[in-house]
Amino acid sequence: MAATGEDLLAIEGLPGDRVAALLTAGGVPFSELRQHRASLEEAYMELTRDGVEFSASGR
């Protein structure tokens, strides 16, 4: 879970209906739940972020 803006909270690992139930049970007001799916490019960049094909030498 991460606060990504003044009025925005990102939650990973829980389905939307579970998030809504927890917010409601806790008395936390909310106006919208939105699911984000990574694009193919975002998924590729995440999977390959630590791979380095080329690097500059320190010479």
C-alpha cells in the first residue's frame, strides 16, 4: 500500500471487493476504486530493469 497523492492510495495484492469491504468496515470514506493493469511495455520494463546488455567502461 502506498499513498501516491493527496487523495490517492495504491493497494496491491487484494481484489477490489476486499478493499471496498475493508474501507467500509473501517469507516473510511472513498469515492472510487480503479484497477490498473500494466501495459506490455510496463511489464517488460519491470521484468528487465536489472538486466544490462551494454555498459560504459570507466576508462
